Amino acid sequence: MKIALTELKTKDLATLAQRIISISRSGKYPVIANHPLLGVLESSYADYDVVYAKQIYSRKGKDVAESRN
């Protein structure tokens, strides 16, 4: 078996996080319900989604930078 390590782009990582969150909420896998790691993932994804959804030229560069902290 070959294992290749590659870089994940931000968009790919966000898609992966979104799919994990969606699957965990589906109720199909009760073993992961209310898992602490999923709580952290959901929180981190929510923070990312707020910043990612902003327009590039919105003149809110300072607000975006502050939201990362």
C-alpha cells in the first residue's frame, strides 16, 4: 500500500469539515454524537465560514484580520 501525503487546499479542508459535520448530525452514527472533537470542529468551521464568506474588496480587511484572532 502506498501512502501519499499531499497539501490540502483551504477549500478542500473546509469541504471535508463540512461533510464530517453533516454526517455527524445525520444521526446515522450515534457513536460520534456529542463528541468533544466534533464540537471543536463545528466551532472552528463556523469561524472559518464567517471569514471565508466575506467579499475580498469589502474594505473590511481590519475586521477580517481581527476575526481571525
